[in-house]
Amino acid sequence: MKILVINGPNLNFLGIREPEIYGNKTYADLCEFIENACAELCVECEIYQSNHEGAIVDKIQEAYGVFDGIVINPAAYTHTSVAILDAVKAVGIPTVEVHISNVDEREAFRHHSYIAAAAKARFIGLGFEGYRKAVEFLKNELK
Ligand code: CA2
């Protein structure tokens, strides 16, 4: 089973600023966490990060016929991007949404998620652990 993990804009800056919201760990730590979680769950994974909406759309399209599931934290594009929602719908790959922080308890503009309309599940406010739960969910879902 192959899972594509997509992280959106500014997540590559984790650990550098706003530790009270996102913690002290860096993006490299997040990648290591995801790789270890996938190895424990015997799931093959590729991790991709981009600050560009179109690049994320391209990556989702390229996943068609290659990956069995997608874990996505679209970051700020969660709250703005119909294009990313449409890409996930277009490829029809089971997709799970993850957010490190609890977006529902933050500013009102973070309360709406476009991707939620296509997500099989959402793990929000669980820190890095949300990624493990998302992979676990997909593993059970794809059995
Ligand atoms: O909580 C999450 O995972 C978010 O997807 C993170 C996004 C934010 O726009 C979403 O509303 C919730 C932000 C990505 C990281 O932003 C940073 C900002 C400052 C320092 C480090 C990272």
C-alpha cells in the first residue's frame, strides 16, 4: 500500500516561529515522524511539500494510478483552495485531511475547510500524531 503525504505552504518553517501553536519540532522532525509511523504500519510513503497551489494540484494528479491513499495538510490552502478540492475529487483517491493545530479554535477564517468536502476523515489539533492516525485510518479503509 502506497500513501502520498502532502504538506502545504509554510509547513517547511515548522519549529522556526509560532512554537506556541505548532510546537518546537522542525519540518525535518515531522518527516521523520511520518516515515517512522508508516514503517511501523508497514505502509510505503512519499512525502511532498510545496508552497505553491498549482504544484500541489499537479502532485495530486500525478498520484492517479500510483498511490492508494493521500494524507494532506493543505495548510492555508485548506481555507481558500477549490482547485485542490477539485483535484482530490478528480483523482478519486481516498484522502484524509490533517491539521497540526486545532483550526476550529483559532480565527474564524480557519473554521472553513474546502478539502473537508472530499476528505474521508479529518484529524485536527493532534499535532504530529494526526498524521499517524490518518495513515492508520487509510490502512483500515483500504483493507
Ligand atoms: O494546523 C495546521 O496544520 C495548519 O494547516 C497550518 C497552517 C495554517 O494556515 C492552517 O490554518 C492550519 C500554517 C502552516 C505553517 O505555518 C507556520 C507559520 C509560522 C511558523 C511556522 C509555520
